[in-house]
Amino acid sequence: MGMWSIWMFTIPSLRARDCSKNEKEALNYLFLVVPLLNVMIPFFLKSFAVVWSTDTVAFFAMYAWKLGWLQKSD
């Protein structure tokens, strides 16, 4: 259950609260992407740490993309 914990607990918990449209969209994408990562990565690397780390990086990367964390402010 460890590598699925982000998909089973974190993403649904964040989706259930009232949030902005961009954050909700990021969480919707993550709800689809994380299971794909969790199924595909073990074909190449049989490491729990790699799968969990990839899920976490995907989580923050999706937030950075959809919420514009990396965009320059004028």
C-alpha cells in the first residue's frame, strides 16, 4: 500500500476540499498520472523508493505547472 498512499489518501483528500480551478485540474491530472507511474515504473526498476519519489516529484511538478509557481512575476 505504500506506493499507492499518495493516490489513495493525499490526492482525494486535496480534491475534496474547496480549491481553485487550476488546483482542482492539477489534482484531476494527478489522479490519472500517478496510477500509470505506479504500474509502469516497476517494469524497469523494482524499487519502492523510486516509485514513491517519482510520485512525489510528479505531484510537485503538476502543481508548479498548473499553479504557475515557476512563472516570473512582473
